[in-house]
Amino acid sequence: MASCLPDARRRRRVYSPEEAATAGYEDKDLGPDGAPFYLAHGIVDVVVVDPRTGVVFHFQRDRSPVTLQAPVTLDLTCGCSLDVP
């Protein structure tokens, strides 16, 4: 569940794609058509969750990817927090 406060400087909401890794599609979800594609098109946070293992991948522009284990709360660039159960 994400909770966001509007960024007063931009006066718009910024959303982060959240995607569940799908069996057989791991290469797509974690490959060049996944997070790198979104990051290259202006998305600043991308979260991919593997529901089978509970592994959470957090990708951010200009930062190294982070791999975590659910449950976890992520602090997103836009000021939101994202709870991954």
C-alpha cells in the first residue's frame, strides 16, 4: 500500500510502477524491458516483487538496485512510502 503526500513544488503526483514477477517472465520483468525501460522514460522508482519468494527489487534513477525481503516498507523518491506485505 502506498501513501503519498503531494509534492508542493511540482503540484502533481508521481507514481511508481509496481509489478509482480510472473513465472516464466523473470527475464522481462528484471531485464531491459522492465525497470531500465521505466527508468529511461522518467519514472524515478520501480518496484518488482516476486510473490513466490517474497524478494523485492527496488530500482531508482541514479542509484544501484536494492534487493530486499518482504515484508518491507520502501521510501520512494516522491516522498511516498510503499508497504510490501
